[in-house]
Amino acid sequence: MSLEPTLAEVIRTAIESRLTEVHTGIPGRIVSYDSTTQTADVEIVVKRAETSSSGATTHEDYPVLPNVPVAWPRGGGYSMQFPLKVGDHVYILFSEAATAQWRVSGEVSNPGDLQRHSLSYAIAIPCIAPDADPLPAATGALVTTPSGGGLSVSEAGGDPGPVAMASKVEAEFSEIATLLGGIPLTYVPNPLGVGSSNLKAE
């Protein structure tokens, strides 16, 4: 029996070897985040499996990916973002072609670097988490914030202020009416102290 590999085996081995360098998408975890540039250093959380010629499988860590753009939803002058923290999970996508020149100019660009599906040209999407960390169940539109956190809605660069809570405004109106002997009020300036602590808007 010949110990020489067949042509089919040689081709299959070559294809499998090449595919280990073709990166498409994989979960990751934030190592650090720069909110000014919206870029992060990201750790890949699924190890690379390597199979030797003898058939043995080993597992290796990927390098931490530096300076990865975080893909926040944006368009038409609108955007949505929040403060990522170390340990947050993201999904990493790898570009078909090099994007460095496009990132600088924002214009149609030559790729320059001819690598394809490379670890060097990734984006991170904060849209995924392990099963052990599910979101709260939602029966309708739902936005959750951490304990003590807040939600701000404003124009870019704006300085949002408190949003009035209906129940607090009604209580203030009732208190004013009581102090004035129950006289109906047709207009009262918005009292202080009725702002929402979790939602702010201009």
C-alpha cells in the first residue's frame, strides 16, 4: 500500500490550509475602547484549531486585534452609540479587501494591501453575547440602561437637559392648586424637580 498522498488528498490539504487564513466572522471581546475614535482593541474568543499532518489537533489563541472600528448604527446625520466597557462581547467581521486607505479618505480607494479576509481589516459590531448573558424579555420596544446609567437624546454636540415626568408634573400642579385654595390653573411654568433621571433630551 502506497504511503504517498493521492492528488485529491494533496488538493484537499492545500485548500484546508488556505481556508485557515480566510477570516469571515467570529465572536470577540472588548479589551479596550476609545470613545473619541470609536475604535477598540478586541480579543477573539474562539481559538484557532490546527491539525497536524499526523492528524493531531491543537488550539491556539489569536492575537488581539488593535484599532478595530466599532460599527455603530449611523446615517442621515443620526447615530446611536453607548460606552463600551472591557469584557463586552462583539461580533467581528473581516473585510473582503483592505480598507486602510478608505478609512483615511472616505473616498473610493485602491486597496493597497492585497490581503483578502485578513485579520488586519476587521470591524466590531456590539450585537452579540453568550447564552449566559441574555437581554431582558421585551413585549414591545425596549431600551435598558445599567443601574445608575442614563439615556440621552440630543443633536450632535448638544447639551441635553432633563425630561419632565408626567406624574411628577401632575403632582406639582396639584400642590400649586392646593396652595392657591383650589383655584383652577390655566398656566403654570414647568416646576423644577420633575425631570427624568434616566431620559434626557433637548
